[in-house]
Amino acid sequence: MSTVGARIADAVRRERARSGLSAAEVARRAGVSKATLSQMESGTSNPNVETLWAVATALGVSFATLVDAPASGPTLIRARQEGGIRAANAPYEALLLSAAHPGTRRDLYIIRAEPGEPRRSAPHPPGTTEHLVLMTGRARVGPPDAAFDLGPGDYLCYAGDAPHVFEALEPETSAVLVSEMR
């Protein structure tokens, strides 16, 4: 089992137990099969971004709660050294850089995307706000019906608790994303 897969398996089991929900109920709320949830808990699956978000939302926790490694000292992540979690139907991956510590509600990601199918995100938990700084390339980001075209250095803040989209308009598009939850 991969390190990320083991962390996800441990976290899903832990958070489901903490929630007091049955596997069937979490699967129903997340819109996934009970077999998919069972495979996540056993570490035998490679869930995509959409499945992880759905399970996190069903459990009432942040995405980072399911994928973050506990820190034991300084953390250095070199560009392109680590792979992120891929989307199912879009050329998009999210690499968690820093999860919120207990008592705080903020996660930090690097986004890497290529032109193709846009990454369409369902609403995250109520009160979520996303802050995005485009680093390279060009992208269309924000509410699906009113997305903004961004260039390097542009900053956009938008409601993460409403549907939103990230579409790379140029190859090798990257961004830094901070997700805040209230």
C-alpha cells in the first residue's frame, strides 16, 4: 500500500468511527458505492479528487483531513517532486502543501493543470472560501457561469461553498490555492 493510500485508509476509518456513521450511510451521503468506501478504508483503491472530496464532505471534514501526513518537523516539498491526487475527468491534480492544524481551518495546495476538460468542483462545506494565485500559464477560474481569465500573478478569491471551475488555458498551468473553512 502506498504511503498516501495508507494515510487515506487510516483517515477514512478514523473519521467514520469518529462520526458514528455506518459505512453504508457515509457511502450514501458521498454518492459512492459501499464497495468503493470499503476499498478506501482498506487501502486497496486509488481514489480520485472527486471521490475524496465527496467522502470528506459526507464525514464533515476537510479534504486535507483525509490526505495530510502528520508533521514531525520542518516540511520541504520540492516543485514537481511529489505527485498530487488526480481528478477523474480532467487533466488536473491537487498537491496538499499544508493542512490546517487543530483549531485552524485552512489548507494550502499547489494546482497543476493542462488544457482539456475543466475541473468542475461541487460545493465544499458551508463557509468555505478559496484564494487562488495563478503562478504559470493562463486559467479560467471561479463560478461556472462567471469565471475569470487569469494570468501569472493574478489573485482571485471566490466562494468554495458554491460550484466552481478551474480550466487551464495553456500547457503547464499552475497555481497556489488556499482553502479556508469557517
